[in-house]
Amino acid sequence: MSDHQGNPVKKVLLELISNVFESSGNKPLNYRQVAAKLNIVDPASKATILEILEDETINGIFLETSKGKYQLHEVKAFLTGKIAMANDGSAFLIPDDEFENDIYIAPRKLRTALHGDLVKLHVYESSKGKRKEGEVVEILERAKMEFTGIVKISQHFAFFIPDDRKMLHDIFIPLEDLNGARNGMKALARIVDWPSGAKNPVGIIKSILGKQGENNTEMNAILAEYGFPLSFPPEVENEAQAIPVEITQEELAKRRDFRKILTFTIDPFDAKDFDDAISFQKLANGNYEVGVHIADVSHYLIPDTALDKEAYDRGTSVYLVDRVIPMLPENLSNGLCSLRPKEEKLCFSAVFEMDEQANVIEQWFGKTVIFSDRRFAYEEVQEILENKKGEFAEELLKLNELAYQLRDRKFKHGAISFESTEVKFKLDESGKPIGVYVKERKDAHKLIEDFMLLANRKVAEFIAKKGKGKHKYTFVYRAHDSPKPESLKNFAEFASKFGHKISTKSDRDTARSLNKLMADVEGTKEQNVLTSLAIRSMAKAIYTTKSSSHYGLAFDFYTHFTSPIRRYPDVMVHRLLEYYLNGGESVNADHYEKMCQHASQMEKKAADAERASIKYKQAEFLQDNIGQIYAGIISGVTEWGMYVEIEENKCEGMIRLRDISDDFYTLDEKNYCIIGQRKKRKYQLGDEVKIKVKRVDLAKRQIDFNLVID
């Protein structure tokens, strides 16, 4: 392109001129006609229009169809979308318009665009004429300006080498902007400038993360990499500290009082924040009243305060292998809002009257005050359920009985049960992994889960049905689409290789056969592979104001109401529910949809950060086991290698195809396998193989295996 990139007036004019041709059906026009359509009358501007038409004809944006008459070389000459970087420095545009194909961008046509940036692209036929290519004309929004990496200092300047493999440029750091960082340190850098014509961006060191390879440094680097702050700003901490602890008589008078009714919490033994409590009593009519009491975070978290803005930005608490980064400062998350035993606490509650068959006869939603009589760990409750004796045994057994019926009904309606084994690390005092154990989900976990699901579902139904017809109430739902038929078909074909039949006739049939599969594979070596493939063939759950159903749970309406200490959408749900219970009119849907999109993005980032911390611990765990031979299961196949999960410790690494010496192997994508070209030996997803730990790269969180061929 010509130098219009550097001339903002010409850049805007070029876009306006292109719009004129697009909106007039790309009819040939001369520069005067274009000026008239733009209501431009002064001669200097008209001359500029002619200049742009002539210049950009040379650059291929316009065609001169006859003397002085021009049209766009191609309608839709400009597209917007996100950049996806390839390893060789080229990239693709993933267009916002889903009907457009991805467009190739050569490295020199990227300008300063980085992975994930939202850009405007000029599209043209490639010189080979086979495909469309593009050139970035404007960066609309940067995906990320902060990167973790290693500082390299020489005598006159410093460079910063980012960890992110999609960030292909080192960042130049002036010595005065090192902020105390020394050579070889791990740090967080921010890009502040990218001078025209410069190969590298210029940045500053924002914070020093520590010495490379130390547990604390690496965990902080993971958080910084995914955009989660390492501490709360002082004004947020100050606001949290200033919230009064006492509950006033005036506040108590506004609430339904549950302090005299048996109430307890059931959580992991090492939990610090207790979001939810359950109350239980038998009613005179023989039915049961079960209260699901959720910490009343929205009572303390006032909209538009620094505290609220910080919670919204974070979107969620982040659970790494060895630490929790809370969404709210500690004196709220572990103090004021935590439903600790033997303390009066403010709650937002969903209270259900249920019969012996766990049918909901009556329901009530509103603000309450509770007094938790006992804090249980899951293990304690499990023991009581198994031995049928212990503190509150009668009440817990009845709750478990009701939970079983709720669960049964849910599966009969077509919910899907994904039970993959969850692996936890035993860590020593310095955070180093010294062992691995599998976390089991038993009745005690499921009991709590089923009552939480009930509260979430009933709150969502209540609002959805309250706003029948034209008067729909804007609300925050948790939606989960049904899977794309193609993904399901591929999964069904793969499962059949293990002897499992998946029927895809209807949603109900699919769910039934998936549940049978999940039950059949429980405890088998292929459980994790089949479960993770099944989950991958499903759509992702998101937050949205559009009240679509939840496929995986088979609920018509579903929301997140039960964890406001650690999820911002639940805070939004509490605020909206209170507002509507008090007779409020429906709120602006677009505003809430944007908030939902942000919450979904932060949830994904938190999940990615959690996965990265697990990968780091796996690499650290195997670092001392180089040369060790293990049995594993092939858990993924790509064109450059296959992933293998070690059976005994669930650590995952890669065997690169170039390292398998007995043949030349290629990927058969459709059948999830790699095949040797000469001997036709096949390695398929789910196959058992023997591997030897070849090398571990802690910085990249990568583990390489060699295949042991018998």
C-alpha cells in the first residue's frame, strides 16, 4: 500500500470512498461523482479523492474501468476480524463475518498486528490468483499489551524475550525502564510504543516476577500471562477494610430469619471461603423444607465502587495447583461473606418445600440471615452417609435421599454425566510436587451439587416465566448449546471402535447413550480419553442474556446463583433477582450481554491458567524421572506428534513423529490415529503404549517422551 497508512486524513477518505462504491453496487464512478456522494465540494478535497483513486488503483484496491472511471477491484475489499499467528511469522484473519473464509496474511503485510488483535484488513487476490490474501490497514483493538518473559541485558540496551509462543517479536527495553530487573530474571513487560518502521516494539518492565524456575515466580508468571493481577490495588483493599462487620437490627428486620433452623456447610477440608449453606427441617404436613443459602455478596459489593469494578474486571477467582487468586479481597471472601460456623451471616436464599419424591411444592427467594451450626468437610459427611450414624445423620440421610431423586429425574430428562478422574498433586512446603492422587466424587459432593443445581435452575425458571410474552425480563443465564451433529457423528464413530454405541437420533437418545458410555468406561484405562473427547465434541457453556437451554444438564433454563464469592455473574444474578423481586422493570439487555461476554472470556482465561499450572507441575514432577519408562494411553494426535497420558500419574507429554525411528508416520485425522507409511503400523487415540521420559522444559511447560517399541 501507499503512504496513506501514515496519513490519517487519507486513510479515512480511502475508507469513505470504498463505502461509496460498496453502497452503490460498485457501479463505475469518476472522482466528481464520488465527491458528490460524500457531499464534498471544496476543490482541494476533490483533488485528494482523485489522488487516492489513482494511487490505490496502482495498489490494486480500485480498477480504472474506462478513462477517469473507477470501481472497487472487489466488493468487500475490507474485512474486520482477529489475527491468528502461525509459527513462521505469517498469520490468518479469522473474519467477524462467519460466512467469510480465513484469509492468509504474509509476514510483511501484518504491520504491527499481534496474535488475537482485532484488525481491519484490505483483501485482494494473491499474485498467484489461487486465493485471497490480505494486508492489515488498521489495528482496531489490541488483544494484549503485557507479556511475561525473560530479561536480557547488554551494555547499552535490554531485550525482553516473551514466553508466549505466539508473540514472535522480542520487546526492546530502554535501560532506564528496567525498574530494577536484572539479567535473566522473569518479569512482566508492557508494550508502550511501536515506532514506525521499527522491527521491535518498545516496552517497560512493569513488575519483576522473580528467579526463573522458582515455584512462586512461575505461578505468578502464569497469572500475569493470562491477565490476572497479582494483588489488589490499595483503594480496593481500603474499601474492603472499611465495610462494617456488625449486622444492624434494622438490616435483620428486613430479612427472613433462619438462625434457629438447623443449617450447615459442606466443603473441601481445606476450603477458606464458604459460599453456600443448607438448612433443613421437617414440616408439620410431613414435607421437608430445604433452604439453599448463598452468601449475600451483593449486599457488600456496591455497583461502581473500586471494589465492584475490580471484581468485574477479574470476573472469577482463579484456582491454580497451589493457590487461589480470589475475585474479592480476603476480608470479604474469607471473612464477611464466608458462611463460617457459629456466626450470623447475611444470605440470599432459595427455599424449597419438597415432598418425599423430591417434588418442589412451594418455593421462595429472598434475603435471609442464618447461623451455621456446623462446618462439615465432604469426607465427614461421606462417612456419616456410609455408616448411617454421626452428627445430624438423620437429616443428612434424608437430604441424600432427596438428592438421589433429583439426580435420577435429571438423567431421565436427558442430562449427561461426565465423570473424568481429577488429579491432584501432593506438594511439599516449597510447592514442589512429591506425589499424585486422584480426587474422587462421592455422594457427599453430589448431594451439595444437586441442591445447588436445583437453586440455579429454579431461579432461572422463576425469572424466565415471570416475563412471559412481550415483557421478557433481561437476566443472566448459563446457556449450553447442543453439539454440532458433525462433531457428535465423529465422536460416535470413534467410540464404536471401543465397542460403544452412541445413538444420535434425538437429544434424549444421545444423552442416554452417552451416559451408558460414561458408566461403562468408569475405571477403565480409556475413561479419560473418551470423556475428554466427548466433552470436546460438546459446545462450550457461556453466560448470556438470551434464555436458551442447557443441553448438558437438560434444563430449559439455568443460571449461576450459588457462588457469588468466586464468580461475578452470580453477583449480577443476585442484583437482578433482588431488583425484580422488588418490582423493577426489565433492564437493558445489550449492556448485560456485554458484561456476560466479558465474564465468559475471563472464565476461559481462568481455566487456561489453571491448565497451565497443572502442566507446569506435571513437568516439575517428571523432571526427576528422565529415562524412566511408564505405561501410557494415547490422549491426542496431531500432524507433528501424539500426546500420551501416563497411567499411574496422569502426566501428559508428547512423542514427536520425527523421533519414531521404525517408519515414516502421518496423521489420519478422521480416525484419530497415526499410520506408518511402509509397515502400516497404527497408533490410535486410546491405545496403550510404553514411553520413556526424554526431556522436560519447565519454562515452556513441555514434556517430551520417546516411544518404547517392543
